[in-house]
Amino acid sequence: MSKLRILFLESFYGGSHRAFADGFKAHSRHTVDLLTLPARFWKWRMRGAALQLLKNIPEPAAYQLVIATSLIDAALLKALWPGPCPPVLLYFHENQLLYPLAHGEKRDFHYGFSNITSCLAADQVLFNSRYHAEAFFEELPGFIRHLPDFKPLWVPDLIKERSRVLYPGIEVPDSTAGPGKTGAADDRGPVILWNHRWEHDKNPEAFFNALFRIKENGRRFRLIVAGEQFQNSPAVFERARTELKEEIIHFGYIENRQEYFRVVARADIVVSTSRQENFGLSMVESMAMGCMPIAPCRLSYPEIIPPEFHKNSLYEHDEDLPGVLSRAIADYRPSYQAGLKESMRRFYWSALIKTYDQLCEEAAGSCRGG
């Protein structure tokens, strides 16, 4: 098939969303034009991103396929497209049926319903993990039953028919891609990495509380804290900056990807405490660069971490984390990571891009009439 011209729309261009969009554009054999909006005001993005993005499209008739992500109202996008709309492939990084609420926040069901109508408008729906797809379809019937009347009970089956799972790709520097750790821990202890968004759903309190206790018990470690920061970051970060100042190697967001990978390459153990994680791109990248993972035994982690590593890497409850992480620090061995790094190759863009391109070609050839 000849090369497609694909329009990739990302209304929240930051973090894993940005890495996915950039990675697909860089590796696809097709011509990909990327239109983005800054990663802020997610509720307004779901409501109004389609209006702004449509205004920015220079040649709407030039595209054979549109890829949109889950913070875009795909139904509005198709309804307002100037002329016949090409097929739309909708990629779900997260969904609003399941997104955890901050303390005191009430769920606005309109955002979940926007996800549903986006699925119905899309020609193909992709979820970024099996866990994500299964959780979405498990929640969907109950969500629909909460509607006041005229409940569209036929929706789950229709969405499921056009849905599949396809992991996002990763790309890490070649110098760290092979088996074997690039550097070992010294007498100051291994380097612990936390590289997630500074928001409540990533549960930073559990991570830092574990470190506070471990330090009190005399266990030595060093610390890298990265991840994107927002205006109202949890207060525990400032406490950690003070109480763990002797352990800190780096503390703050790293905009430049090359510099970010240089910092990650120094880490030995990467930790997640997330309440919401549908794939865990930063964890997968870190494992591919030789980090030993410590993560909760829930969400996508049992899926992305191979079963032979579950015993040492997964914990059941937040209360278990200090003990699990303390043992990982005490027993750290760089050789542990060699097999884990090799298993992460299945997530490399080089391993996934043919499937993505083939799916795009199929979607572009199966328009239901716009």
C-alpha cells in the first residue's frame, strides 16, 4: 500500500502522551503531521480541543486517517470536520470512567460519557494495555445503568467490536539498551528513581513515606525524583526536598529527553505507587535501561513485568512498601536486571511499528462513510 498521510491530534502534549505521539511520528513509514495543544486544563481539552485543533488543520482534505487520543471529543471532531471526515483511530491512554478522584472531588459523568461517544464516533479504538481494556469494559455497563433513562445498553458490545489492545512503543538510548547494568551501586546505596507526574493519582505520599521510614531505620540510598510538575503538586514533595536533601541527586522535571535519559541511566531501582496506571511508560523505559522495578500488584504492572520477576518486584498494599523497598536496597544486585531488560524489547517501537502501520492502513481502507 502507498504511504498514507496521517493527521495525529494530541490535545495534552506532555509526558507519556508526548512520548507516544513523537515516537509514532518518528517510526511510522507513513507521513504523519502532528498537531498538539499544551498539557494543561484537561477538562477544557475534553470539551474544546476539537474546536482549536480543527482551526489549525491547514488541509483537512489531504488526510486519509486521523489519530486522536482520549482527551479529544472524537464525536465533535467528526461532526465539525470541514467536508467528509477521514476514518478516526482513537487511542486511549486513560479513560474518565475509572480515573481516580482527588480528595473531595465528585465525579462528573459527562466526561465519561464523552469517552463513550468518542468510541462510537471512532472507526477503531485502541487501548494501551489489556488491563485498561478489561477495566473499561467491566465498568461500562454499570456506568450506563446510572443514566436516568433511555439507557443505551447496546453500547458496550458495539464498542468492543471495534476495540483492541496495542501497547505504546518506547525508545531508549542505544548505550543502555543491551543486557547488563551500566553502573552499580556504591557504598552510599543504590539510586532510587521516581519518575511520574506530581499528582495525586500517582500516590507520591506512599513513596515518600516509605523513604522517610527507611532513612529513619538507617538504610542508605540515593534519590532521583523526576516527572512532570503542575501548579498544585502534592505538598509531600516539598517535605521530601527538605528531609531527603542528603540523598537527593536530582529533584525536578527534566524537559530535554536526552538529559532525562542521562539521569535515568544513573538509577538502580525504579518505584511506582500509582493508583492509576494503564500502561506505565516511564516504568517500562526505566526497566529497559536497567532499573529493578518495585510496583503495586495491581493495574498494568502484573502485565508489563514478566511473571518471573513478580516475587521481588510487586507488593500488595502501601503498608508493605517500606519493607519491600528496604529489602530491595539491601539485596540490590545489578545482574538481576539483565533478563528484565531483554523482556522490555517487546515494547520497543522497532518491535511494534509494523503492527501500528498495518492497523492504520486497515483503518484508512475501511471508512464507514464519515
